[in-house]
Amino acid sequence: MSFTITCPICGKRNGYEFRFGGEDGGPRPDEEGLTSRDWCEYVHMHNNIGGPQKEWWYHRHGCGLWFTIWRDKRTNLEVDEPEAK
Amino acid sequence: MFGKFKIFWEKAPLKSSYDAVIIGGGLHGLATAYYLARNHGMKNVVVIEKHYIGYGGAGRNTAIVRANQRTKENLPFYNEGLKLWPKLTAELDFNLMFNNCGNLNLAHSTAGISALRMQIASAQFHGIKSELLDPKQCKELIPELDISDGIRYPIFGAMYHPPGGTLRHDAVVWGLARGAAKFGVHIHQGTEVLEIGVKKGKIVSVETGKGVIHTPHVLNAAGGYSARISFEMVGLRLPIYVLPIQAMVTEPLKPFLNHVISSGVYHAYASQSLKGEIVTGSHMDPWPSYTTQVTERYIKHQAEALTELLPCLKGVKFMRTWAGLADMTPDMAPIIDGNDHIQGYYMDCGWGYFGFKSAPVTGKYLAQFMATGRCPEMLKPFTLHRYEEHRLMGETASPVDYGPEFGWVT
């Protein structure tokens, strides 16, 4: 099955229309008192989970929207947001 | 007609304690085990592999070796790696099928040529053979190459790197496994790591699907799965994205391509195997996943690129296509570190698509690192700390990455 992503505006589209924008790393850290290590954590480090992950996508060849989805990295399929534990 | 198959190594039962546990029966894990036992007398070592040896990147790469990287940290390292292949063939008494055919990196613009000039100068500075060829010289090496200006990106020249070539990757896996086992290393296939035991900042055990192993040393050499293991089992996040990379082979043809040829702009590389197949690839899915699915999109792209560069391939069929996982770092250089964040925990991750060519040399130095606890000079630049110190390496600017399709990086 081909890889698709659901854009909030354009709906379900071919995955190659989109650009992957990274794992969701939460809000940008406050610059005040920011250490080199914390900045590195925010910029470079990833969880690389083998399962559902929240991540950013950009509809490059479409409406240009940035949005988040949940995707299972073992199957490449979009999934519902897991319930908070 | 073939006689009886010989056993490669004697199976030994999994013990409850070892001096070192190596996670991942790929080339890096096996090479490290081999050198630990051979050079440092650490023979009480086990390699645990979830599937079978060579299941991951070790058996999915396209077996190209070269030392034409860009930076002063990487060049001597890969150069030593390149020189190890003939030595290993003799040492392991195993035909690794090293075909020293040389690599040709094509440039398709004056900017591309300038970038190659710098890369060639860097290689020559380190005593590595590398030279600039004009299109006519390229054609002399590969008569089937189209050097006309009738293609989308006409060839302006190439970087010719004679010391490179190809090997048989399965032979390297088997040779290293047999070599390690001869020195007493245990290899356990079908053995998954479930948990890494850490007490007071020290490695104490590894829990596997076949029982707990007590050990003071663990090496994470799990290739595409190493970043995940690192986060899920020891809580250490790494600057890695795992991207599936696709490769394919055509039907076998008469020998006509006696060099590894690559083009950053066409985003394709190809070599002819000793069986005659054209082995080609280079495309990565531009999003991370743990699938090894292949896509029609890249088969089509590969066909377009190859038939423009080598028009004699028109009408030739692809026989097989597959994918493997590449653990990509932001500076295209590996993370080799250890005995720091957690005492006794070593990692050999983030090789991206450089894991094959670097395996024996990494194993050699990593074994020294694990046996002594002190990082050898050669490996120091690859520390994980370089990211928080914002000292990323300049390998990303290497011309092989120049191309319209490159640019997914976040």
C-alpha cells in the first residue's frame, strides 16, 4: 500500500507531496539560561521510537501547511493519538 | 556434487556471564568481537543477534568501499579501512572477493568540478590516490558512458579514486563470524536484547530472549536499530534519524562496467557485480521508519538515471529490489563513544550508509577502546559530545550529496 498523509486542509494525499519536519520536540526552549547541552537536546536529539510517534509535516507540493500527525514507524501508517497514560 | 557443507563455527550454549556482550551480529559487531579476541585476548565474548548474522545493513548494502570522504578526521580512518581488506582476506583465510576496480564520482557543472577539486586535494594531502578526469578520460575508463551534451546533466568531469572497489558483503559477514568463533567468541542468532541492566552508572547485565547475561561491557552495534535501543534501554537520546535506503540489481550482463560509478546530481550509483548484475541504488525515503519497503518511485528514478548515463542499459530488467535501514546523523559521521555516560557502555552508531566500508577498521579500534577503556586517538573525533559543543563535521558538504532530491534534512 502506498504511503499517504492526511493534510488538515487537502485531505489524504500521496506521502511524497510532503516534507518530513522532524519528531515533535515540544516547545522551543527559553533562551534565558539555556545551556549548550539543552539546546543540543532540542536541536539534534531524537527518540527514534519503534512505534507511534507525533511528528511534523509540511505540505510542500500542496497548500504549504505545517501540521502534526501520529504515525506508526513500524508500518508507515497514520494512527490515532494514543490516550494519555 | 558439492560434498558435505562444513560447519562454520561450533555452537556453544549461551553462558550466564561474559566479559563483553555485543548487540548486533552485523559487520561492526562481528569485526569488534574478532579483534577483541584476536588482538586483545578478550575471548569470553558473545555476539547476540535478533535475526541471523548479516540480516540488517551487513547484508543489504551494495558493498562499495572507498576513501574519498572530505574531512581530515574521516579520510585517514577510511583509508586505513580500505587497506585492511586484502589483509583480512589473508588473515581470515576467506575469499572476500575484493575487486579493486576504483570509483568514479561524476560532476555535472563547474561548481561540481570545483567541489571535486577540493575533495581531491584533501585526499592527496592524506596520501590517498585521487585525481580529476575530463569527460574524454572518463569515456576511456567506461566506454559505454554518454559524455555528449544530449543528456539532462552533461558530464563535466569526474573524481577518479583508484584504491576503492567492491566486495562480497556476505563473505565478509561469514569470514568475520568464522574468524571470531575460531578465537572463542560465541555467536547467538535469534537472540534479542530486551533490557540493559545498569546499576550505579555501571553496566551489570543484558537481558535477552534466552536469559540474563551478566557482563561489565556492552557494545551497542545494532546498526539501524541502535538509536532506538539507546533511547529505549539506556535512556540516551542520539542525533539520529533512521531512514530506509533502497537498492536494486538488474539481470546479469556481460562485463562492461569495471568501475563504481556515482553521480550526486542524478542521485544514482552503480557497479557491476562479479556475477554481471548492475548493482545500483542511493535513494532514501525522506522520512524515518523501521520498514524496509521499496517503492516504484525509486525504481523508475533509477532506471531514468542509469539509462541516461549508460544508454546500453535501456531495456535491461531489474531483477530484485530491497531496502535497509540507514541511521543518519546530521553531520554524516558516526558516533563512536563509550565508557562515559555509563561505565562499560559503548556505542557504535550513526553510520548511515558508511557502515560497510568502515566495519573492519572500526572493529579494530573499538576493540582497543573496549579492552583498555581508553578511547584511541583515531576514534576521538567521533565522540557524542561534538553535538553539544556544536563541532559538527563537514562531511555533509561532500559532493555526492549535491542533487535536486537531497534536502529533506530538518
